[in-house]
Amino acid sequence: MTFRAARVSRVAAPEHTCWAFDDDRSFCRYAREFLHAGLGHGEQVWYVPGPRSGGVAEWLRDAARGREESVRILAPEVAYPADGFIDPAEQITAYVAATEAALAAGFTGLRVVADATTLIRTAAHLDAFARYEFAIGRYMRIAPLRALCVFDRTTLGDDTVAELACLHPSTNAPGVPFRLQAGATARVAVLHGELDVASVDLFAAAIRRADLRPARGTVVVHAEGLRFIGHHCLAVLQRYAEQRAVTVVIRTRLRTVPTMVDLLGLSRIRVEMIA
């Protein structure tokens, strides 16, 4: 999907945050701050509550009194498909249209708080939603769309939350060792954090869901923010490249990476060192 850049907002760079909660009171405090900031910046704000995260709705109605057009409170079945199965391309198209409509109405952008817990019903639902979370990040790089993606950890568990959190630039979820974000094009991903042997399965799922689209037979991983990568996770990239018949170009400052790639004979990985 090719995105057309939306008009630049007056707010700071877009945020895409994964918020996992056990205690709905801590979520309510953070969500109020997030939505209040949006109203203060002249954004339109949307709120999609879940079974345990609905405590913000009444506050939001009061906060927007006199400017009701700034607020939409949507039931999950209105905001998302009834069966909970997200089509990434269709969901992104819907948010592109919503962002452009907000701009056309004179708002500076669109800010969304959405509890997506009930959408993660099966492994297939999780896979589709995770693919969407990665892909929407590409649009958020160029458009005034900010989102707080909310998940009830008591329902989903830590492992499922980690699979979603690692595809967001920021999260409050503990123990998520890396972030994999969409780059400026479908060929590019951006990688931060640390990748050790304990990260292998999580990283393999994340890079698969990124579904990078090669150009001239290569995909690019900007890993300038990567603090560590072990050989197990480099092997994940090699298998990914072999399965898709591509070369993975990894751009990094870690001097150990080209040595490991050479010693292990990882022929589908090309390292570009960054000064």
C-alpha cells in the first residue's frame, strides 16, 4: 500500500504506544492524559473502550463539553469487524480516511485510544492484528495520527502482549527486549533494543509479520539502534531471507555483526556498517 502524506500537524512526532494493563485505574489515568493532550492540541479524539477499560468515557464527554464534535466514543463492534478478524489493508484504509476527514474538518490530526483485547480471540486473530499494528506504523510516520493501543494483560497474558508490544515504538509492558517498526517504505524495517537467545521466537514472529516487500531482491533492516544481537537471531534473518529468496541488508554500528555473518556463512545477509 502506498500512502499519501497528510498535512503536517502542529503536535509533536506521532506516537504509537502499546499499553498493557492489569489495573484499569492506572490505564484510566494514562488514557485521560493522552486524550486531554489531544484535545489541547486541537485534534479529534476517538475512544474505543473494552470490557474493563470503559471508565474514561464519562470523563471524556465532560472534558469535551462545548466541543462535542471533537470526540467520538465508538463501541468495538462499530470500530472493528464483528468477527474481530482484522484485514490489515482495510483497517489502515479506514484510519487513513478518518485522519483525512479530521484534517478536512479543521482538526490538527486524529488521536485514538482503542482497547483491542476482545479482537485477540485465536492465534489467527493475533497474527492478523499484529500484521496490522506493524503496517499502520508506516502511515503514522507521515500523518498526524496518534494511537494508544490497549490490551488487558489479565485476559491475554504476557506472551501475547509481548508479541503485540514489540511492534510498537513504545510500550509500558515489561520485559519486551526489542522493537521492530515499519520504515518509510514496505521494503524497510527499523530495529531497536537487544536480541539474545531468549528473543528468537518473538523476533521470528515479528519479522514474519512485518511482511517486508523486496526491491531489487533486497529488504533493509535499519538496526542503528540495536545494542546487541546474538547469532541465533542472525540465523532467524537468514532463514527469513532463504524462505523469501531475498537478501537482508542490515545496517548496524555493532562491529560483531559482520564477523558473525562471515563465520556462520550467512549468505543471505549483507552487513552495511554505520559510522
